[in-house]
Amino acid sequence: MTKAHAPVRVLVVDDSAVMRQMLTNVLSADPEIEVVGTAPDPHVARERIKALNPDVVTLDIEMPRMDGLTFLRKIMTLRPTPVVMVSSLTQAGAEVTLEALEIGAVDFVAKQAADFTDPNGLALELQTKVKAAARTRLGTRRAAIVQPKIRAARTNGDKVIFIGASTGGVEALKTVLMGLPSDCPPVLVTQHMPPRFTTAFAERLNRECPMKVSEATHDEPIEQGHVYIAPGAYHLQIARAKGRYVCALSDSAPVSGHRPSVDVLFHSAAGLTAANAVGAILTGMGKDGADGMLAMRKAGAMTLGQDEHTSLIYGMPRAAFERGAVMRQTGLNHMAEAILDACDAAAHPSNAA
């Protein structure tokens, strides 16, 4: 932390006194974070948000007197504040967390009390996400996003779409897919998310989007009108078997700090589909995907990046753009159209960096 930057001021909201103390200790261990208060329930939290004006709120989903989702809706309506949800690692917890992200939460950590004792594990994840949340621009981002109109596909049958996302990707990816037609080219997606959460995420998208959406399975043939989500804890790649493209899953070591990794997905696209690939990198922390997207562009693929104005976190798109990997930046509400335009366009070797 430099003298020019004040610490991120955090309010911890959790009904468990033990968890409140643990979260306070973890966050206070980072010199760039100051815990300005705690609250055992949303009613106390509401008064402390007014009095303390925190930069970020950490919010437990399951609490007495008022559940976390109801309180989150009130925060987003009455006093928009970056919120990091603290969720359980259950399937039910995953589904509620995804709803929280759609309501407006910036990010989440999946809690297991013992995990917070590792300063390089969940503790570091929480610190990193809280600091990133403080840099988000909730009002600007949400005002800039409108529901895109669905356009009919005009592409030939050999195009494949590859999308990578992290923080903010739950909302961003849904916005993109809702703008694609039901018969769109196959779409392979890596979204940074733990196991169970990717299952719930795929099921949620499948209920709401025009095309079929599911978690990818190993050796599964990819087909038009189908979106394949990388399962939590597994890298997703495109591969070829028996003369057709298939999904390939791997539990090999994390890449760029992640498993699943966007770099792994994009590198597989560069090596196999080359000029038939279209890549898009959406909102997210860090730089995962930048190297892989550069490889895609050099191989002749069309590459797109979400712009800063509509990115919840302009980290991954920025890294890819600064590496020269992104051929065109676009706002989120125009990304589906840009992807379809890229699918329609003939790939030219001169486009390579």
C-alpha cells in the first residue's frame, strides 16, 4: 500500500460471532484493508452501513431476521455498495450465490472455516476479492448494460466460439449468450468458479438462454447450438477425436493461478481450430487468458475483448488488450453481435499480430 491510497474500509456481516472474528482477523492481516465494523444481522448492518459508509461489505447468505439475498436487494436499491458474498460449499449455497451475483454482488468466497487458516489459500482469496470489489463501478456498469437483440446466425458450420471470464462473468456471460441465437456455433466457456458452482451455473443458464447449456464432459462431441461450461477444478480444451471436435477435460496443475484456466482453453483453440475460432475475453481479475488469446490471434483467429466501461473488473480484458491479443474491444451489450460478426467474417492471415 502506498501513502496515496487509503485502506479499503470493510463492514463484515455474519450471524456467527466466530466467523465474524475470523473474517475480521483475515482481512485485518492485509495492510491495505481496514475492518471498520461488524454486524450480526442485516438490521444492525443497515444502521452501520449508514454510519460507517464502508467501501465494501462482506455478507453471509444465511442469517436470521432477514436472509442475505433480501438484504442484498435492499443494499443495491437504496445504497449501492460493492458486496462480496460469503457462501457455503453446498449445491444449495451455489444456487443462492449465483442469484446474489445476478442481483448485484461483485464476487463470492465459498467458506469452510478451516480454510481461512491458510494465509495463501482462502484468506488470500478473500483479501484479493475485497480489494478488487472496492475498485468496481457498480452504477456505471449496470446502467451501461441492456438486453441485446437476438440475431439469426449466418455462419457456416465450422466456426467455434471460445469465451473466458472471471469476476463479473456470471452476469456478463448471461448477457452475451442471451444475444446469441439458438443455432449459434458451438461455444466453449471457462469461467473461474469452484465445483458445484459451475454445475448450478450451467443449469441456470440452460433454463434462461436460447441454446442448450451444460457442463462439459470428457470426450463429448461439440455441436451447434450448444454451450459447454468448464467444470470447476477441471481445465477445458478443444480436441479432435474420430474426425470431429470434442471437449477434453484435465485436472492437471493450475495455469495462470487457475483451474479451470482461460489460457488453457485459448491455447487449445489456437493449436487446433486456428482461423475457425472466435475468442472473447470478458470481465475478470488478473491476466488469465491474455497469453492464450495472443496465441489465438497469431494463429488467425478473430479476437474480442470487453471494454473498460462495461467491465465489472477490467483486469483480464486489459491484460489481453495490452498484450496485443485483442483485435476489437466492445461494450458488453454489443458483444454478442460482435461475436456473430466475427464468425461471419473470413479470417485473414494478415490479421495476425
